[in-house]
Amino acid sequence: MSDPIHLLRGAVEIESLSAQEGELAAYLADAMRARGYDQAFIDEAGNAVGEMGSPDAAHTIVLLGHMDTVPGRIPVRIENGRLYGRGSVDAKGPLCAFIEAAARVRPPAGWRIVVAGAVEEESATSRGARHLLTQYHPDFCIIGEPSAWDRITLGYKGRLLADFTARQPMGHTAGPMSSVCEAAVTWWLGIQRFAEAFNRDRKAAFDRLLPSLREIRSSSNGFYDRVDATVGLRLPPDIERAELEQAIRSAAPQAPDLKVTISFRGYEPAYRAPKNTPLVRAFLAAIREHGGRPGFKIKTGTSDMNVVGPVWRCPIVAYGPGDSSLDHTPEEHIELEEYLRTIEILMGVLQRLVQETPPERT
């Protein structure tokens, strides 16, 4: 069996921004072939996929991670038992743990284990996961995201991105006309007020509407001034999309010469998985066997769980090594001892699952 740390370091050393995952996909497909997967290939979407067991098996477990990362080069190195590098936590560590664990659990007759490294999870398109929706209909799914070795993630908030553009004829700054930059600020403050009203009496972060001003920039061609802004919103489970979009549109200011356009993208509803499932019980048992006191998380970000959970409607959790507070940061690193421990825990989970007959889907 090849060294799992070598696998992870090699994956982290390959830059794999969203829509630029091809080199990493080839590396991971080769790694899965070397580990004895029955099939390992790059699919039509660019996902790296490995399968063990017959394609005609009655039962399937999908371990779904993602290959892409946000920008930002971090020198790859191992220091004091930590591997530093972009993607070490989010989410090459979890994906490589999947590859290693599945390679060590040969599924019995009637079972198939699929490991997939998806493309474009970080770009708000989730193109890889959406393609996999058409290829599999699993009995169990594990999403590869950092949770810490003794924690299980059950849910993620939803997401909506709103893009604002305002344009108006130039005017002297000493004149009475408000600037286009002021128009963008007025719009943002209106969204904040809507969120504050919506969140009244809501204490838990998972239940609150959380807006953030992602980008604002102005420009001028000498005749017209223009401003572009983007707001991201993290969504609770009970918010109505139509109501939210109307509130965002209504927050825009109006003036005779001001032309405003607002568009939306990247919508994903919030998703929270049930706790009382054979998959959760398998994780609880495996973590306890390694001396852990398991606990649960729900996260304020999004993941491919938001995409596949509502469609596959099977028992699902997110799990993987790493501290998610290091996601996207200049100090991103993973504890190698934890990475190796999660491989053992995942092996225990898979072994338990293939010994049971999955429940029928609802």
C-alpha cells in the first residue's frame, strides 16, 4: 500500500483552481489504479472517479470530495507534524483520506464503493456534483469536508449571490447628484436592514440570514459613472427565495438618471440531514472505537451536500480531517496524525455499512 502522506502531499503540490483541475484529476486517477480500484477514470465533467465492486451491485456507497481550491499559493511543506499548503484542509485532505480508506475495504458481493473528486465546488457552480447526480443513486453518501476527526457534519446553510450594477451620467462632485458609489452603499444598507428584521428573535447562526458585501468597484468612461457590487447571502432553511430576491431588488435606490440592474446566481437551499441513520451510527461507533467522544456540527457555509442531498435522499453526512477555520486562509494546514486517524475511522464506517442492508429511501 502506498504512503497516504505521499498521496496527500502530491495532491497539495498540484495547483487546482476551479475549472483547472485536470492535472490533479489525472494524478488521483493514477493513484486509485495503483491502489487496486476496479475502475479509475476521469468522467465527462472532469471528475476523478474510482470504483470498487460491480457496476451492477445492488447497493452503492458514494464518497464525494472535491479537487478545486480557492486561489493563493502556500509553500508546501511538512513542519512539526503538519502539512501546509492550499487545499490541505479544504478539501484534499478529506478526499485523499477517502481514496486511502476505500482502497483498504474490499466491498463484498452486492456492494459498490465509489470515490469521486469533483470539480468546481468552490466556484458556486458545483458542476462536478451535478454531473454525478445523473450517474449514481447511492444508498449512503459521505461528503469530503473538514469536520475534525471526532465530529460529524449534518448540515450546511444555503447560498445566494446578488450582483448589483448602477450607471448614471457624470456630474460634478460639488453638485446635488448622489454618486453611483453611494447608490451601491444604499443598496447594501437596505439588505442589512432586511436581514436584521428577519433575524429578530433568531439566536442560532444556522437559522439566521447572513449577508456579506463581497465586492464593490467603480469606474468611469468620462461620460458615465458605473459601480458594480456583489453581496453574498448565507440562507437559513425556512427563507423563501422569491421573498428574498424581492427584498434585495427593493433595497435599490431610485433616481431619474440612475439605471440599476440586479441579477442572482449561485442559489443553493440549506440542507440538514437526519441524525438517526445507519450512516451516523456507523460513524459514532467508529469514532468511539478510536477513543473519541463524537459530536455533531452544522455549518454556516455550503458544500456539495446542498446539491446532492435533496436529490439522492439517502443517509448523508460530511466528514474529514482538518480544522475548517483554516479554510481559505494563509495558514492552511492539516495535522497528519489526524489525517491518518480519519482513514482508520472511515475504514471502520465502510466495513459496518457493507455488513448491513440499507434502508429503503423515502
